[in-house]
Amino acid sequence: MSQTMFDRYVAAFFQTLTMVGVSVAISIAVGLVLALVLVATGPGGLYPRPRFNRTLSVVVNVFRAIPFIILLVALLPFTRFIVGTTLGTWAAIVPLSIHLVAFYTRIAQVSLNEVDPGLVEAARAMGFQRLQIVRHVLLPEALPGIVGGMTVCVIAMINSSAMAGAVGAGGLGDLAIRYGYERYETEVLFHIIVILVVLVSTVQFGGEWLSRRVDHRR
């Protein structure tokens, strides 16, 4: 392998890490807040608001229903407004983040809904305020599921970032398409597949380890 090609692998790898890292951070932060709002405003929640809950739930479902490649194209004007361009790594972060927010919201919501209602009632009986219940009961009890959901989201984001390479986002997907597909350099395609498999496996094992570490029920 030439030094030039090696440098391209390294640059593409770090572009992928940038896309995935920033998008995951935004998506998990926003998604977790939305999940808490959905749980708190749902039936039997801490702040029951049925109409608001249904409206927010529909919005989340709409964004979940749109395939990433269509969402990426549909958001081009919005992406240009936010980052000033529709090409490159930072331009891909906008649709990647929006795409994953809805996905992670539902995963976190499921984890929060699995918290034993008896614990919430016990906290209420002890005089906990609603924000204290969220901080000291809901989040700690749902933490293993929330961490497990983060692992799933990171892996989904790696896959989506490779797809974003098809429209000039850079990263490993872009390298695979330009050299592996357009120039028929199957060796490049094979190398990128190996890199992605190692990257996904590392995220999976790391996420499982972290989920076990935060699970106090074991």
C-alpha cells in the first residue's frame, strides 16, 4: 500500500469518527430529553399532558418513518442554512443527527417505561419532587437500557455515515464508493469492510461492558 493511500485511509477513518461522534452526542442528548418528556407527559406520568404527548409522539414517528437517504436529500436546504454547505463531513452531521434523534428517543422511552412503577410511587410517598424522581429513580433505574440503546445508536450511525459517503460526506463510505466501486479497486473495498467490522465490534463489546458496569441490579 502506498503512503498516499494509507493517508487517505487515515483521513477517511477520522472523518467517520467525527461524523459519528458529533452526531451521536447530539442525538443522544436530544433523544434522551424527548424520551423523558414523552414518559413524563404520558398516561400516568409525572406531568400528564395527553394532547401534547400525542402530538410529540406523532412528530417522532414521522421522522422515524423517513429512510435516511431520503431525509438527507430533503434536508439539503436546512443543512445549507445551518452549516453553509451541503457537502463534506459537517454537512452530513445535520441529517445524521436528526435521523438518529427519533430512533434513540424510542429506545430510551422503552427503557424508562420499564422502570418499576412501584419505585416511583415509593419515591412520591417519601416526598420526592418530580424532578428528583427523574434524577434519582427514573434515570438510574433505566441506565442499563439507556446505555445499551446508545450502543445500538452508535452502530446505526456508523452504518448511516457510510451511506452519507455516497453524497460527498467523506469518510470510509466515500472512499469505498470512489475507489472500491467507481474504480473497481476491490482491495480498497475489502480493507474498508474489515475496518468497519472491527469498529462496530469494538463499539459492541465496549457498550456491553459499560452496560454491565452500570447495572446495579446484578
